[in-house]
Amino acid sequence: EKDHDMSLKLIIFALICLSAAFAARKGVIELDDISFDRVVDGSRPVLVAFVEHSWKDPTGYDEVSKDLKDTKVVVAKVDASSNADLKKAFNIDKMPAFLLFLSGESNPVVYQGTEGASDVIDFVRTQISPTLSELKKFAKSFVEKVPDRTQIIETVTKFTSSLTGSDADYGKHILANMKKIVEKGEDFVAQEKERLSGLISAKGTNEKKKSEFSRRLSILSNFVAEKVEALKEEL
């Protein structure tokens, strides 16, 4: 009987490890009181969404998982109704609640933004990428230091010239927004936000384009004064 119990435990452990190893490729994985510590073990970044029920995923959470496939981030969720101990351990009082466990860290970074996929993605990528964090600081300086904007644009142009992949794409939009604000004035941000929001909600916009426009909208939010105030604590 002891051998049987040991074999069963080994099988469960193997399945948990296998699930974690392929999580980024397979989509969102569900964690519970047993599997949580096996997956959230500090060896890799893990984004955990606490939800009311296992079937009630945050809006666009699959999109979050797909977008982060090029990173080492494991995207997971916890059914709070079935895992009261985990809910209590992390002081979850409203849902969905997003916690990001970074590599080598035992305490999570708590996400304070909206449930929107593009905002969650932006949060995660900023936390795991020093480059994106630096680009956000440039945007904050651009909003706050109007007389220095030309010099900031020159600095960002040099900074982004050597970027690659998703960092380069993010930098391209940060720089483009800066130039448009200088060219068209402060009203550009509100006008562009309205334009992108309209494109996202338009019936003829396919899912790929919606994702692209949502990401651009999230990047644009770096130039909203209220967002800059919120970023002071995040950065």
C-alpha cells in the first residue's frame, strides 16, 4: 500500500511539473492548494489570476497567455471558491486579482490596473523587462517636462535604435506618440484614444487587429497625466 501511495504521489508530481513546463505553450493552467507551490517556486515568473470560479476567467485571459508565449512567464489561475487557504494567504478581497511572482522572489507584485488584456500584458512585460520600464520612465518625463521634450525625443531615438523584437515595437510606438504630441499638441492623446477605441469596437475589426489596437491603446496610456501619477509607484 505504501508503494502504491508513493507511486501515486510521483505521478501527480510528474503531471504538475509537465503542466508547468508546457504552460506557456498550452495556455492558462489551473492551480490549487496542492500544485501552487510546485509551480510558483521562484524558478520562473508566474502570473496568477484569482477568480471566483474555475469557469470564470478574466476578460481576454487567453489573449494574455498567447501574447506572453515569447517569454518565460507561466500564466495561471486559481479558483478562489475552492482554494480558500490560498485566497487567505494572499489577502484576496476582490476578483479577478492578478499577482505576478517574479523569478527568485517570494512576494508577488500586485497588479492594480484594469482587467483588460492589453493592460495586464503591459504590466507583466514591464515587470520582466528593464527596457520597457525605462521606456515608461521616458514617457513620464515627456509628460512632466514640456520644455525638455525635444531632447527627450532625441534620447529615446538613440535608446530605441538598438532594440529588437517586442521591445523594439513598444519603443517605436512610444517614440511615435511623442512626435505626434509635439506636432499636434496635447489633444492628440485624447483624439487617438477615441480613434483606437472606435477601431477596437468596430464590427469589421478582426481579432488580430483588435489585439494590436488594444496594445497601442495601452502604450498610449503612458502619456495620460493620471496614468503618469500611477506609474510613479509602479516604477
